[in-house]
Amino acid sequence: MAADPSPRSRTRVVLADAAPRRDGADRAGTDLTEQTPIGEALVKGLMRAQLALALRLALVVAAGLGTLPLLFAVAPAVGGFKVFGVHLPWVLLGLLSFPFLVGVGAAYVRWAERNEQDFAALIRRPER
């Protein structure tokens, strides 16, 4: 078997040539991974939205559960009302407060995930 007489041409591969070309659509993702000021501003915006959501729902919980003792102090007759033989304050604060808190927690998770999906859509959106 004879060797191939024609010389093989060698191809030089450079990392810049092998890396995929990035267009403007991936600029926001690059800003995030490289921690540029723009990426930092985007992350701060997401954190601000999550904090605002948490504070709004904390206000709902404080208003919902915090006003009940005030109501029972101002109107003692309401506190003396019985439901199935149990005083209303025990029913509201001891029984119904837990489903209320679970509902607020579920709403927080749903809305926080929506904020994150909106953020991800903003990152994936092509620049104009």
C-alpha cells in the first residue's frame, strides 16, 4: 500500500472562529453573565419587583389578621358571638387564619414566578 503523495492541507481552528456568533438578541443575556452595569440594573429591577410584591402581600396579611384583635377589642359583642359552640375569635384566628395564610403564600409563589417569567422574556426579547 503506497502512501498518499498529495500533501494534506492543514486547517487552523481558532477559538473565535469556533464560538457561535452572537447577535443583538443575546445582548441582555451577555450583560447578565458578564455582570455589566446594564445586567446589574436588570437584576435590580427584578429584585425590586419581588420586594414590592412581598411587601404588598405582607400588608394584606397584616391588615387581614392584625385588624381582628382590634375589632374584638372595639366591639366585644362580636368577640362573644359563638360559631358551632366556639367563640368567633378562636374560629377566625385559630382556624381560618391558616387557610388565609396558605392562600396568600400560594398567590405570592404564583405572582413571583410570573415576575421571573416576565424577566426571562425581557432577556430573550430581541433588541430593536
